[in-house]
Amino acid sequence: MNISIQTVHFDADKKLLEFVQKKLDKLETFHDRITKVEVYLKLESMAHVIKEKVVEIKIHIPKQDCFVKSSASTFQTAFDEAFSSITNQLIKKKEKLAF
């Protein structure tokens, strides 16, 4: 499984990257055919509003992909929401393969 973590419009600290990597290492327990994982951590500003933290996760599986996008006031919260959603997608896709 190839993992790519990219930050957009900021430099992530080591603690955040370790948090993301630790969670991503658990993905193989949900689906065993994952080939590539792309994570984008972004800062998006909405017209004079505090910058929103956005997390996008793309997971590549042969013949199918999963994608989720989440935003929150912290990257950890946004990532947890996105991770929960993407794991649900992986579980559903794996169950469909079993039938």
C-alpha cells in the first residue's frame, strides 16, 4: 500500500503527520486490496472567515476507488470524520465482493 500525504497552503507539523500515518496504517484491516492512499490536508478560507481545515482521502482499489472530504475547525477532527466515512465505504465494498 502506497501512502501519500500532501499539505496545501501550509506546512504540517510532525505530530499531525504522525497522527494521520498511524490511522492510515489501520486501513488494511478494512480492505486487503488497497493499492494507493492519497491524503490532502488543506486550509480553505471563506470570505473573511477563520480558515477551515479540510481533509480529503482518496483510496485506490483495483477497478474501484473511494473518496471522502471533510472539514472542521481542527485537522484531527476533520481527519477522524473522513476516516470513519472512508472505512464505512471500504467495508461496504468488501462485503459486495464477498457476494
